[in-house]
Amino acid sequence: MKRSTDLVYLHQVSKSFPATLRGGEPIQILESVDLTVQRSRAIAITGNSGSGKSTLLQIAAGLMGCDHGEVWFEHEKLGEMDNRALSALRSRRMGFIFQASLLLEDFTASENVEMAAMIGGSSKGEARDKAHEILSLVGLSARLSHRPDQLSGGEKQRVAIARALVNEPAILFADEPTGSLDEGNAAMVEDLLFSLVRQKEVALLLVTHNLSFARRCDEIHRISERNLEVIG
């Protein structure tokens, strides 16, 4: 049963994909999955490659529909919202970080973050102020005018973190955020991510294959045999 403290609530969620061969059976990825993310809590999802970790994250964020079950965000049932309402909800209440930084190459670090702030409802001046403040928090005050091709991999991922947090979301969805980084940059981004999540009291749903990363969360779940099990 959904509680008032639940931020994200998945109940009996199932998802399959069409068969790769004509006449084949659909490929069942998730089956009767339940998951709750409470406010300010950090939840890790682990599992083998291809087990459905990213699929689960996308369903929880309303980026992908499910075949069966319910997905709630706060008091909104995502399956009953149209694309426009979902987009507005994501820009106001959710932040996203992926394995690739997905920065716009023709724009500076500051402009990449400013655009996210303006999509979230800030004026141009407010967006600039917010971008400079959050980029300073991630240690990039000297890189405001640098384009992505002038930044290291770790710096680009720090811009992505700033962009994800600039609108002060209720939750951050992070899909293998350190997966493309070397060990040193990965550790730095990991430390920064958890520092900011705790500081800003943002919930976190983290997909990772790195168990040491996952252990920093409040709960660890593993996808196994199309379902979730709590392992920590």
C-alpha cells in the first residue's frame, strides 16, 4: 500500500519486449516488481547486464510505460498522465544522470545548466545565477565558459550532476553515472554525488554494477529472475 512518505511507488510492475525473431515469444524483463523510494532515501539497483536495471529506472521515471502494474510519483499515477504532463513533472521534480554526460556540444558548461533551469521555469537571469551557483558547488567555477570538448570526462559528468540538480528535484535518477570514467574520476564523481544528495536531501535511485558504489546507499536491491530482491 502506498504511504504518504513514498516518493516513488511501483506495484506489481511487469515489462516485456517483442521477440527478436518473427513468431518468437516476447522477452519478459520484469515480472510483478514492487519498489518504494521514500523521500531523501538512496536506493541502489544492481544486477547482471541485460537484467532490466535501466528498464526499471526508466519505468520509475515515466520514461517508459509498463505492461502491467502501477507507477506513482508523489500523488500522481504516471500511467494516467499524458506526455506533456509527464515532461513537466520530470523537469520540475526529477533529475537525471546517465553514463554519458549528454551535454550539448555547442554550448558552454554554464549554458548547458542554464537551459535546464529555464525549462524548469526560471527566467534567463535566474537560470544564469542558479547555474553558476551549482557549478561552483561541483568545483567548476573556473570552467563556466568551457564547451564539453574542452572538459575532461570527470568534468563533463560534474556538469551533468549540476544540470540534474539545478531545479532542486525531489529525486535523482542515476543510470551507471560513473560507468564510462576511469577509477580516479569515478571515485571523485561518486563522492560528489553522495555529498550533494545528502546536502540537498534529494532521493536517489541509482543503477550500478559497482557494489562498493551501491553500498553507500540506504538500501540495495538486485534484479534476479525478473524480480527484485533486497540484498542490503
